[in-house]
Amino acid sequence: MRGVDGGFALDVPDDEVLRGKLTEVFERHGVVTGTDGFLMLPIPQHVVAGVLVDAIDRVNVGAAFLRDLVRVDG
């Protein structure tokens, strides 16, 4: 998981069983496939003085996402 413009890019394991377990967490948090083909946890943004800024606290969103991920039985 790394911060990028518009949210967090996600690197997921190749293990299909574990990926299946992660699907519910991804759906609950609104993970989407980005234009580059990578999975992304989007952070809503808006324009302030011509610059895109997060509309919500990305640290809190990321922390909640990570808490749910560690609960997945892998």
C-alpha cells in the first residue's frame, strides 16, 4: 500500500485463496481498479485554489483499511 495522487495504490498477493479473502475488505472500502490496471483505494478530492486536495482525512481512511486487512485470516 502506497500513497498516490487520488488515494492509495495497492499491491496484492498472487495467492488466489488470500485474494479471495481480501475481496470483501476491498468491496467494503470501495477499492477500484485504476486506469493503470492496479487496485486503488480512492480518496475523494476537491479543488482548492486550483489544487486537488483530499476531501477527507486519508490517514484515517488508510488506518481503517489496514485494520480490516490485518483481521483477514491469511
